[in-house]
Amino acid sequence: MPDHDDTPRPEPVAPGDELVTPRVEPVAVGEEAVAVGEEPVAAGDEPLSLHAQLREAVRKAGISQVAPGEAPTGRALVAAVGGVRGLAESVLPGLAFLVVYAITKELVPSVVIPVVVGLVFVVLRLVQRQSLAMAFAGILGVAISAGLALITGRAESNFIPGIIINAVWLVGLLLTLAIRRPLIGVIVGFLLPPNEDGSHQDWRADPGKRRVLTVATWLWVALFAIRLVIEVPLYLTAQVELLAGIKLITGVPLYAALLWVTWLLVRTVFERRDDAAAV
């Protein structure tokens, strides 16, 4: 007796129903295969490379105003420190602390009022539907400073975060110099347009550019070192009012002045290269 065959057999095809073999459309070279149900990706919508993303992030930073080939203007300098509103958000909380403490000598109102000032700027940006990144960064720093002062019961503790930030920047800048990658040079490298062949310009291959960018980085080292040399002794001796005033002077004004000098240095050395190439 034959074994039972369990092999499945195709169902009979009704008249008029044709078996259709799927036809594969040819794909041009360079086009990506698109899965069923997905929309094709337009050529201009390709994700940015890591370098492009970093370059865009650097462009948005204030220090990116050292971009070579551009004429430095007062308006651009104000934009580099965050514009008029960014300037106010940076200066007013510290000024409020100085004024309130000088008048009252009371810790709580001196640290709470700057927090209120920062919150006002956050609310204004919310109402006007503007970016909250800068306002939130400012209020976070003010709140941490106020919290430290309230926890320790010492007004000078309000300046600990600023001192730590200056120290971190100082160490970071020195490290970039130690490994022969000065920070200003790294930033400028991200901002430089690519060569004609698409490769990135190597400022390190030019001794003149490397020297200027190294000097510019040393200037920023000097900025943070000066802040620490002045602020740390004032903190240790609890000279709160003088510390608050010095911090305002060595804050945005000194930062803006050094940014201007850095911009001029970088622009000069790159313009010289461009002029020589044009001859």
C-alpha cells in the first residue's frame, strides 16, 4: 500500500486569474533602495556628517565670531555676546546681587532677587516664543550659586560655580596647547570653508597661522588666569562686594574685548594668505 503523500499542492487557478511574476524595476547607480511603504529620501535631506554638525554648533557659539575674512563690527560683537538681551541676561543677575547686598548686607534677598531676575527673562522668552537655551543656562547658573550660598550661609559661596568654571576653562585651554591643538585653532578649523577638492583646510601646515592661533589661545588662558588670580583671594577673604564688582568687570566686558582682539588676529593672518594667493 503506497505511503500517503502530505506534500502541499498548489490551489487550482480560476479562469482569468493569471500568475504574475513580480517585475524588479532597475535602480540607477547612486540611488538608494526604498522599502515598500517608505517615502524616498530627497538628495538634499541627507543627514549631516558629524563634522558638519560640529561645525554648525561652533558657528552658533559666541567665539565663532572669529571667522576669518569678515570685517569686525560693533554689531557683530554684540551678537557674539548674545545680543542686547543676552547681554542683559548675563549682567543683570550679578548686578542685582551686588546692589542688593551692598544695600542690605542680607544673604537671602541678595541671592533670591537674581533668581527672580533670571526667571523674568525665561518668562519673556516663553511669551515671545524665543529660544530658551540661553535663558535656562543663565537661570541654572544663578540658581546653583544661590543654592550654595543658602546652604553654606555665606554670601561668598555664591561665586564658587564661577570660580570652578574659570578653572575648568583654564585647564582645558592649557591641555589643547600641550597637545599642539590650540582651541582657537580648532574652532577656526571648523569655520574655514573647504578647499576646492572638498578637503578641509589644515591651518597647522602654515607656521604663520599656527603661531597666531596659538597666541590667541594663550590670550584666553590669560583671561581665565586673571579672573582666578583676582577672585580666589577675594573669595578666601570673604570680600563679597569687591568680588561681585570684579566679576562684573572681568565678565562680559573683558570677554568682549578679548573676542575682538582674537577676531582681528585671526582675520589678519587669513587675509594675508588670501591676498598673497590673489597676486
